[in-house]
Amino acid sequence: MMILLSIIVIGLSIFEVKGMWRKKQKKEMIVYMVLVFITITFGWFYISNPYAPSFSVMVLKLLGFEV
């Protein structure tokens, strides 16, 4: 499942980056690639163990809030 997620996200990203490259939108490409990396990272995080606490719960516990 993780491989399928990665293939879909990377495939769509290549399609989008080609359009940005033609328009010479280099700053937008960098921001887009960072967001793609974050998407893949969170996708892998949630798919690898769906029963683990979510990222938002971990952050709230780190900040000292009761969840």
C-alpha cells in the first residue's frame, strides 16, 4: 500500500513539475516539492501503523495537553 501511495504521488508530481518547469516557476517548484515530501512522509507514517496515535495527538501530548 505504501508503494502504491508513493507511485501515485510521485507520478502526479512529475506531471505538475513539468508544467512548472516550462513556465520557469522555480520558486513554486521548490515549495511544491517540499509539500510532496511532507505528503509522502505523513502517508507512510499513517499507513505503516494505522492504530498508532495520530501526529496531532503526539504534538498535543508534547505540548502538555491532555488528550
